[in-house]
Amino acid sequence: MSRAGETGPRRPISGRTVVLGLGNPVLSDDRAGLAVAAEVARLLHQESIPGVDVLASTRAGFELIELLRDYAGAIIVDALDHPDPVPGRVRRLSLEDVSGSARLVGCHEINLATALALAEEMGVPMPEEVEVLGIEVRDAHTLNESLTPEVQGVIGPLAMEIYEELKRRAPVEEPADGPDFQCRRALYSPDAW
């Protein structure tokens, strides 16, 4: 994502990276992004990586600006609901191509690309690097707190892949952390889901 055309003064961005899991915890496979975030958080609890936060949310739109601001990088994980899915297949999506994600495209709120562009226009520091991972799902509509077996089977491997990638690009020492990051971690902890 480019910062060209910036209009206002910018605050410094931290050297932190956020893993953001999105989903609905009571709609079967729609909870996939939340499950990946919880698993990444579990791995980080066993062996921490400097500068990594894990957040989870059931919403998107304008809330993405608050969740992502001041981070240098972001990995967003969400469920993809397609007419002919291959349940459990992980897709790497561009900011402009997040169709199938109810939270990143949303008909009642702004989409991910628009949220990032709006934040840039307002001078809100947003991540330079944003990676979107969509997990194709079988059932994102049934009221159920369990994942289908195909989607459940990808949660651990995808979380480990994200964790290993974060280890490879980790800073040598812990980047700046302040009350705002601590507050986001408390309010949007994947442990809540």
C-alpha cells in the first residue's frame, strides 16, 4: 500500500505487526478467522515474538481503522463464503479483491480498501503491508459454535504458517508499546471468542 499523496502530518508508526482474526463466533465456519487468531495467540503464549499483537473482532468497516492504525504490518484472516467453495482452502487476497468476506466487503459499511484509503486521507497512520488470508468455508450460516471438519483441519497449519512467517520477520527487540496498544489487546483479545 502506497503512502503517496498524503495530505496531513503523520504520527510515527510503531514497528509492530498485528494478526487480526475476523468472524462470527456462533455461525459455524464463519468463526474461522477468530479460530486462527486464537491459535496464533496460543503459539505466541508458548514462545513470544517481539512486536506482534493478535486481535479479534466480529466487525469490520470503520472499526478496521481503529484496529489497524499505527501498526507497520497487518495479517487479516477471515472466512470466505463462495457459491462453489473448496472448504479449508486458503486464499491470499488483494485489498481490492476480498469478495466472499462479509466483514471486509460489507454492504452496510465501508470495505477494507476504502477504510485504509479513508484513514490515509485523514492522516491516520495505517500499515504499509497488509496481507489478507481468506479461508473458504462450507457453512457460514448455521447457528453453531463448531467448525466443519475441513475448516477445522486448516486452523492449526495456517496459524503455524503465520507464526513462522512472523518469526522470520520479527524485529531484534520489542518495538514501542503504549497504553493504546495495550487497550486494543485487552478489548479485542481472541480469548474473548
